[in-house]
Amino acid sequence: MRSYLKSKGFFNDDPRWKDVYSFLNNIEEINHENFDKIFGNNMSDLKRCVNDSFIIEDFSLFTTIKEIFDSQIANTKGEVNKYIPQLARQNSDKFGMSFCSIDGQRINLGDFDNPFSIQSISSVINYGIAVEGEGLENVHKYVGKEPSGSGISSVSLTTEHKPYNPIENIGAILTCSLIERELRYSSEKFDKVLSWWKRLSGGLKPGYNIATYLSEKEVGDSSRYLSYFLQSEKLYPENTNIDQNLDLFFK
């Protein structure tokens, strides 16, 4: 039964199936007497497994991501980030890929269980958190939603005098100032951000690497420049503490 659930894309660390796996690990066989005890809270999902009614009907045949993985594993042209010391120490041979459907069906390939720093991917989530709290219209009073055509650390502004988007560094720094604006300290805001990541991860707690944070902070002069530029152009929301905001950005 365990192998059957895994073939459908459901693993033992999935919060929805955790109790089922726990029961299965402690019984020798499934019978009429223990069936309800094992699957009682998961009966509807079990029926969907049997009827192949999840978003990916036959998960065992879902090979697209495996094909992508196999086509890219030999690509060794890239280099690790040399600008941030902690990232420069990473093993460039590590390569992993994970996929999760909207129904929670998962595939993990390669070095998927090696922790890594998400870096600027966090800006996408931060943008979503800001929109959830402030509303789309208010967020875009401060930051645009178009590509800048420049590098991620560019200082360019739109004709409306705001960063082009929430993903490039200058827009990401400004977007951080829109997260949980009623909270004063970056530590409080960071706790809120982590709680969002936990929710988005289905209850699995994300990691946080203090060494990478300190490394980012130690070489973060370009980010400090962008932060002070935003302040000099009066682009921050009122009462923004730019030191606290930049600390949240580094975290």
C-alpha cells in the first residue's frame, strides 16, 4: 500500500497522509477490521487515487519532468555565485528537481534533499504576501509590473517614478517595506514571512541559514545603495525604517 500511494505521488511526509503511513508501518496486513482506522480520515482522497481523479490522472506516466531533468543534468556550463562568499562555497555538481501538482502529487529527482538558498525566488513570495496584505492596487502605487530590460541590480525607474517590478532588487527592497507594515521590527516580519512559507509548503517548515544571511549582509553594499536611493527619491511608504527593512531583505 505504501508503494501504491507513492506511485500516485503521495509521500510519507505529506501532512494529509502522515497518519496513514504511520498506521501502515505498524501493521502486517490491511483487513476489514483495521481499514477504517487506517483510511477513515482519508477515504475521499483514497477514492480519488483508485479512480485516478487527481489533476494528473495517471501519475506513473507523468514523465515530462523526468525528461527535462535528464536533458539538463549534463549541463555544467553555469557557475556558482562568486559574489556572496557563502554561495561561492557551494558544490556546483549538485543538481536536483522537484515537482508538486496543485493536488500535492510530487516527484523528486537527483539531489533534491540537499538544502539550498532560494535567493531571489523569495521576492516572488514576498510580492504575494504584500499583495495579500495591502491589495494589488496599493502595492502597485509603489512598484510597477513591467520588465525593466536591465540587470537585476539596476537603478532604473519607470516614467511614473517607481521601480519597474517587485522582482529586481530595487523593487524587491521596496516591496519588503509593504510586508506587515503594522509590525516594527524585521524579526517580527520575518517570522510572518516564514509562516507564509510554511503554509505554502503544506505545513512543512522551511529552513533558514544564518551563515548565508550574514554573508549577504557583509557584501550587501549594492543593496544598501539601492535602499538609500529609494529613500532619497522618497519612494518608501511613510514611516519606513530603512535599516530594519534592509535587514528583512537580507534575511
